[in-house]
Amino acid sequence: MPRLNAAQLRDRQERILDAAELVFLRVGFAEASVADAARQAGVSDGLIYRYFDSKQALRDAVLVRFYRRVLQGAEAAITAETNFASRLLALIETHLSCFRDDRALCRFFISQVRVAADYPGSLLQDLNRRYTRVLLKVLRQGMAEGAMRADADPRLVRDMLYGGMEHVAWRSVSGGATLDVALLARQILTIVLKGVMTEAM
């Protein structure tokens, strides 16, 4: 059998992750098995174990891939924006869009990360910190520009903003309610800016 090159190996790994993601979202992590993912991917169980040493490692790889995609989207969203309000709006819209566009994956992510005993010190925790630092960067830029009050605590604003968005978006994730990202993002932005802007909008 000819050896696969690096690109072919990456493609095979992506196919395995795609299959595992489908299985996890369809039946849940507890009920899923490596054999289920192998059948979905059209490969043997043994081949999956060449890439991932356990079902948990496979789950973590699915979640890390999702988190990296979300992180890249957040970083790209603020790059083209030129002021505090537009950067903040772009970030809010990007975050809410994840709940709208990847509803099942968001639900799976929240259910798995919240109960993971090995979350502290994990790659997932590191990615979460990197993701939330994108918002901290926007907030600190706002302070430097004089658009955000100097006495506002960026970390508190971050926690309130992400917590509030998750709480509101959870109705869509758990119950299937339609999420109007543009409208909701504008409403959240207005509430936040009226609390942190040095001047009225």
C-alpha cells in the first residue's frame, strides 16, 4: 500500500473528525463510540486509534477544531474595523452567529466543556483564553482611544458581555428559537455602549 503524503494524512484526519462530529451531535458523547465514528468515516476502528488514542481524545479534537474556527472568525471580524463601536459590534455579531449557524455544535461544546474534569490546563482552556483576549483587546483599544471610560474594568465588561450573550442565545441553542443576529447584536451594543462610552452615542 503506498504511503500517504502529508496532505492526504490531513485529509484523512479531517474526514475522521467530520464523521466523529456527526456521530457526537446525533447520539451524544456518552452513547457514541469510536466504532460509530469509524463506520461514519468509512474506515476501521484501528485506523482511528492511529490518530486518536481514545474517544475523549477524538471529542477534544472535534472541539478544538471548532474553537479554532471561532477564534479565527473573531480575529478576522475586528481586523477591518476602524473604531471601537464597529469593532465591538463585529465581535458581538460573530459570537452570536456561532450560536445561530452551529447550534448543535455549540450545544455539544457547552455540555462537554462545562463538565470536563480535565478542562483546567487543557488546550480547550487555552483556546478559550485566547478567544476572550480578542474582546479584551477591543476594550483596551477603546480605552486607549478615549471611547471607553478609563474606570471601566475590561475583564468585568468581558464577563458580562459573554455571559449575557450566552444566556440570550441559549434559547436558540436549546429550544430552537430563531436568533436575529443583526437585531440582537445592535441591542446588546447599545446597552453596552451606554454604560461604557465617555459620550452619548
